[in-house]
Amino acid sequence: MPHNPLGPTTISFSDADSGVLSWPVDDWAAALQPPTVLVAEDDEDIRELLVFKLQMAGYRTLATGNGRAAMALAVNERPHLIVLDVSMPGLDGIGFCYELHSSPQTAEIPVILISGRGNESDLELGRMVGAEDYLVKPFSPAELLSRVERLLPVAPA
């Protein structure tokens, strides 16, 4: 969109109850985008499957196999949700989740941890670092989608 030196472009329409209502065009464009899910999984086959299933369900995806790269994406892109493997190079999922929820910029981004370890102590550690959910591998894509849909308040278009 070309830069408008007079300020943001708005769309105005009349509303029977309150006269004229204006909304910046940039807000409309953002509202029309599907929710973004960041997938951070070091196993390429699993990562590709998760990305494919999420895209088929209507989500926009970002993906990486490294914890540090995932943190950069989380800070710069502000996804609506993160699906995060516990065991990753660069920064593991537990450290990632702790750092993510320690920063006011990213503290509100929900996280689903995924791991091959499913002891009660593993699940408790996930909760302690701020994960909203924890899926034990192997899990079905339908189960993942069910949990993603529960955490994202905006349904994909």
C-alpha cells in the first residue's frame, strides 16, 4: 500500500446507532489474515506434517527446526500460537517457553509443547514454564488440531 502523508487510510461507513464509524485499512487487512502458528520442531518429517495439517486447516504457518531461530520468529512475527518441541538444538522447548513467557512482548503467546516424554513430572515442568498444553508423541494430527482450535480464539477463515 502506498504511503499516505496525511495519515492512515480509513474506511468509513454509517452505523444506524452511532453515526459514522471509521476503521483504519491496516486493521481490516490484519483482521482478514488467518491466525499464525509457529511450528518449532527439529525432526523435519514431523515439522512438515504439522505445517501441512495446520495449513490445510486454514492457518498461516511459520516453521523452524532450531530453538533460537524460533525465538527470533516469535519476537519478530508475534504468532498467535506456538507448537514447540521440547528437545531442539539451539534452545530447548523448556528454556524457550520460560524465556517467551518472561518477556512482556511475548508473554501472552500460548504454547503447546510436544515431546516423546510424557511422565507426570514432564507435564508439570511444561506447566511451570508457562505452556498451555502438552502433547505426548506420537499423537494424531486431529488431536493437535483440536488443541490448536481450543487455544486460538479466532477461527480460521
